Amino acid sequence: MGLFDKFKKDKVLKQDLNNKAERPGTIFVIHLLMDEMCDMPDKERMEAVMNKHLGETECFSHDGNVAGFAAKKYSVHFEKENQDVPPQLMITGCNKIEKPIMDEISASQLWDCQDGADIIENCKYQVIATDMLAEFLNYKERAEMLVDYIEALAELYPTCKAFVFETSKKMLSREDIINCEVPKENRFIYYAVNVRFFNIEGTDDMLVDTIGMSTLFMPDLQYHFHGMDPNLVVNHAYNILSYIYENENPIKSNDHIDGIDGDTISPEVQWNMQYENALIQPVREVIDINMGEYASGERG
């Protein structure tokens, strides 16, 4: 892909956001929420911070409306053109939020951001950051690049109150990102994958699911259960996500995984897994984990 035409680039970026945000995996969209308008940092400042976090980058666009960087540490090969192209990282200027970032379900799942509801209420402006062409990278390379990109953005925008990751609707305060002590290899899941919890109305059933692994073209998880502390299930989900990530998702339908015995994960308890459609929106394929005696609902 060549550089954006100066006259058309803002329009092209908006079209890409509209078209690709509905197809998880093709583009990663980050909302940086602001309570006041802010200026885009100057080119020299952006170059310095991007290079600090991402290695060598090339700034090919910077006019206050859109900034674009080629992440030269990474390369995507296009057979037809016999060309290697670095993924592009795009950052918009600060603009008024035109439509709600959170839907009703997402707004009920702000566990990871203590003041999330207040931030959503008070922040009327946003900067949008995306990647382009990164879908063609190896999934671990993309995750590494996005973690570095997120941390660069947190440094570039000190007045940002929180980040919202479009695919998962996970929300984290800027301070949580700046002060993150999670090991680097686990940060993509910590930043961008949301573990949600629902009580099923009229029953004692609960549901824990994940959303956001589609950025890496990997499945999310789903647990439909009763009679167990949901915090233990959330912890189990994070462990399985890490296993999937580390091992390029080796899970097949009817495989088994260590379950929970008491309050610990134990090989003495085996839970069956199979691929199913998600019970709660958005529509996607998930790995449904049958929790044995704690399982609720019917499996396909």
C-alpha cells in the first residue's frame, strides 16, 4: 500500500474504520477518551515516542488530522506484487464523539476500569488509533506490536482518561496501562481481551465469556454454569487464553482441559471442550467449556 493521498487520506481512514471494524481481525481500533479537546503532538515528539516503543518507524503523514507511521520492525509479504510492506499505524486528531462507544451490554461489563461509567459520561472527545495491514502478520508479532503501540499512545496522550478497545469493548484507565506490571508476553490479553460475566435472568445460571481473541484470528471462550464462584471461572478463562495464545490454539472439539477442584485448577478434574456459537452477542464461534457437574444448558 502506498502513502495516503493528502487530500483523501482522512476520508479513506474513516471509510476503513466503518468497513473493517465490523470484521474483527482485519483492523484493531483503539478509542482514547478525553474530557477536553487536545492537540495532536508535534511530529518530532510523535516520532521519538513511537521509535522508543516500536523500534524504527517512518512517519509518512502528519498534518494535525491524521498521523501515519510505518512500523519497520515488521514486514508483510505480498506475493502478487513480490513486495514486503511494513504495517501502518494511524492516529486521528481529537474529535467530538459522535455516537456512543459502548452499547448496553458493553456498558455493564466495565469491571476493569473502576471509574468507567463516569469516564464514559464525562469524556466527550476521542482520538482513534488503528493498525492497517497488520492482519497479515504472525499473530504473536501483531500482539507484540499492538502492545507497544498502546503503550506509545499512553505516553503521547497524558490527558487521556481511558482506552477502549473496539473489538472487545474492554476499558482500561491510562494509569493502568502506564503502570502495567503484567509480563510483556501476557499484555495483549490483559489490554485487549475482555472477560465478561452475566447472571442469567430467572435462573441460578451464570455465564462467563471472553471477547477479543478474534484480533489474532483465535477463538474466544464460553462457560455456562451454576454453583461455582465466578471469580474462579474468570481466573480459569485467563489461564486458558494464555495457553491458547502461547501454543497457537491446539484445541479441537472434544478435547479435555484441567478443570477446577475446590479453588484450584487441577488435572484430577477434566472438562470437555467443543466449538459452538456464542450464547451472547456478538455472534462468533467460541470454545464452549463443559464444566461437568457445574455445567448448565444443553450442548450441541
